[in-house]
Amino acid sequence: IAPAIYGGFQISFAGEEQWIAQRVSVPHGLQVVLFIPDDEASTELVREILPSHIAYSDAIFNISRASMLVNCFATAQFNPLRFAMEDRLHQQHRSKLFLHCDPIIQAALRAGAHGAFLSGAGPTVVAITGGVGMGRVGSDTMSQFLAEEVSRAVHEAADRHGVRGSVHIAAPTTAGLISAGYDSNGDKLW
């Protein structure tokens, strides 16, 4: 919920007495392509499919990739992002429910996305594009072109696998409730 409150890309965790949150930079021109299937998933079913225990090696695998993911955003170096978005904790299990997941992720990567993943419990697939212009002339045009190419590839992959849904291109925002004039309860500050 930290991004909704504070805006931007937030890393957060529950401390002993409070939540700790911190913003991570989002490079200029970054866009996300979202494939949102028409069929929804039962949160209960999606949680039940996860194993009750994980291997130590899988935890290390994910922690190292989560660290690289943050560094990719903080430094705008996206070459390793496709590897940083690999997962062994939930995606391989949940993709059994969402057979479109792997083909759509692979289509997005082939079309030029920096990385792609199953969003949370699913079934939405998110692909990261753009963000490499760092404010140079033409970077917004190139970011938009790349996002449209990824969008087209994702839509075609979904069609090939018989999955109906919609594709959206969005840009991250730095505005959250607080920066938009609301407190953490959603009440207007001024």
C-alpha cells in the first residue's frame, strides 16, 4: 500500500512497531505494459497453490534477484532486469493456474521488454519498457514505440493461447495520497 500512499516505487516492510517505507528512483521514460485477462482469479485458490515451505536455495535465489531489481531501477541499468525478475517463490506455482503467464512473459521479452512478471497473485502480467532515455531528446518517443511493440506482442501471445483480456500501457506516477494532499487515512490535508 506504500505506493498508493506515498507514490512511486516503494520498498516497505513491517518493523516491530511501524511500517518502514522508502522510495526508489524511477527513470524518466519508464513505462509498463499490463495484460489483464478478462477472467478473474480466486485469491483463496491462488494462495492455496503455494507450497507451505520453501527451499533455502529458492529464498537465496529470490533475495539476490530482488536486490538486483532495486539496483536496476535505482541506476537505470536495465540489462539485468529480465534476470532480476526471475522468481522461485510464487510464479512457477501460480502459472499452473494461469497458463497464459509464461508465453506472454516470453513474448514481452522477445519484443524488447526489460523484464516481465506475473503481478502478485495474478492473473495480470506486467512488462517493463522504456526508461533508458534519461531525459535525452527522443527518449519519450522511443519509450512509447517500445511499449507499443511489447503491447502488440503480448496481445498476440494472449490470442494464440485463447486468453481474452485487455492490454494497457501506463507510466509510473510519483503522486500518492500524501503528495496529492491526503493523509494516510485518505482525508484531505488542505
